[in-house]
Amino acid sequence: MLVLLKISVRQLTSRSKLILILLMALLPIGMAALVSVTLNEDSTSNGEFISTLLDGLLIAGILPIVTMVLATASFGNELEDRTLSYIVMKPISRWLIVLPKLMASIIVGGLVLIASGVVATLLGASSFGAVLLVLDDNFQAAIAVGLALFAGVITYAAIFTWAGLVSTRAIAFALVYVFLWEGLISSFLGGVRYLSVRGYTLSILHGLDSKSFEPLGERVIEFPAGLVGAAVTTTVFFLLTVRRLRRMDIP
């Protein structure tokens, strides 16, 4: 399993993928630096920063897109060069094949996105000596952002790894899912947030630091529901991926 994990990480860290995800991860940091110049310290800065940068840009946009790029490609190389058959012929359980593929996406995407979110939060909280956000503890807020993003990466990675194994058009499916379901529908229908990875991520973020992220309080689901939803979704799609690998015809 360790060998397969190393190979998978190497496959996901090709130059083109790294450049793409690093550029996307730099966007929130650049925006945080920008608001340090354009926003004055007032009572609305905290809510604007959280809604626009953390939720709108990072959690609703960059998080699912970066994870999608990585996770849908988890089995991509093996399917393209038809080497997956050699892997499944080995006397190992299918879940021991799926797990390192999933972990590779989580490791690569998680490290980049957590670093992006933490740095952006710290910049937004206190940049160039000017306090922008009313946060009781900047580091506590940054840790909450990092943990919430990590939970989101795990959940999205499980969904998109399954999608990449089910269809050769997984990226198209993932884009529709992200922008229609997670972006549009979950923003207008409150009940959908109980079936939304974005909803789980925001719930975990608010639950870990409700004071710093108080503006999210009126539009997030309950903290236990967010934790359970993320755990159940990850488990279900992991099992679906294992099932798919067992039943698919591999040339």
C-alpha cells in the first residue's frame, strides 16, 4: 500500500497539476492582501471577509476545484495506460488499492489548501500591522479554517475519486455538481446544506470557532450534523469506489 501511495502522489504532483493548484491556492492569499489595502476597519469587515473570501472564493470555489482536479485523476494514469489490471490482479483487497489513491489526493490537496486558507486568514486578521477582522484569537481562527478545509478535502476527494472511476467524463460531472449543487442550489435552499459538502465545511468552521466566524451562524447547519454528514459521505463514497473497482471490467 505504501508503494502505491508513493506512486499515486508522484502522479498527482506532475508539473502541470502543481502549477494549476498552486496558482489557485495563491488567489485567496492575494485577495487577503488586497483587502488589507482596500478595506477600512469597521464593523462589517469581518462579515465581508468571511462571506466573500473564505466562503465564496475558497470553500465554494477553490476547495472543490483543486480536489476535483486531483481526485478524478487518481486512477486516470492506470486507466489510460491500462496498467490497472496488473494492480487488481495482485492478491490484495480492493480497499487497499482505493485507500492510497484517496490518501494521495488528500495529502497533495490538503497541504496546499490548508496552507492557503491559514495564510489568508492570518493576513485578513492582521496584515501589515493593520487589524482588519475582529477576531479574539487569530491563530485559533486559522486552525479552525485549516481543519474545516481538511474535512472538506477528505469528503470531496471521496466523491471525486469514485466519479473518476465511474466515468471518463468525471470532470464534467464534477463541475456541474460543484457549481450547480454546491454553489447555486445550496445557497438558496437551506435544507440542501444537509446534503452539501460546502455546508459541512462551513458548519465545521463555525463549530470550531463560533466567535471568530459569528457571521456564519445564521446560515450553517448544526456542528454535529456537519461532522456526521462529512463522515457518512466520505464512508459511503469510499465503499462505492471499492464496489466499483470490484465489479468493473478492466481491460
